[in-house]
Amino acid sequence: MLKIKTMGLVNSLFGTKKNRIEDFKNRGAVIIDVRTPQEYQQGAISGSKNIPLQTLNSKIDAIRKLNKPVITCCASGMRSGSACRILKPHGIEVLNGGGWQSLSGQL
């Protein structure tokens, strides 16, 4: 019971991930897929940008100039989480969308 109440409090303070994705989407978010080009070519979210995690640091200025929120995705959510940790300190509003296939179902 306590866990349910705690989660309700967390969701009311921060929103559910689905709600945050919807909010980002409504504000014109850019979806950045941080998988390798080979992975990206095998399937991706339509309109997403492929910026592999290992090249993300060199693209920070260009991403910031988009002046839009960013949703990151990858295969499972691990690399997209790392991408969030890279982008946030640079003032980019970013959300870890997790795996691209599950994210595509929420868009």
C-alpha cells in the first residue's frame, strides 16, 4: 500500500513517463536515436535523428541550437540514459525515451 501511495506522489510531482513523452512531443521534441548507424538502418522511429552515443559530445552545440526538447532512444534504454546524462549539463531539456520500439508505440 505504501509503495502505491509513494508512486502516486511521484507521478503527481513529476508525471508518468508517458505523460512526459506526450508533453515533449506536444512541444516539438526532437527524437535522437543514439544507436550505431548499422542498428539505426535496421529500423528506427520515422523522423528521428541518428546521432550515435560515441559522437554525441561533438554534436551538443548543434542540438542546443535546435532549441527544442529532446527525447533520446536506443535499443534498450541504457545508451539513451547515458545520452541524457551527457546532454542535461549543457542546458538541453532531455528525456530518456528508452528502447526505440517501445517509444514508437507511445508517439
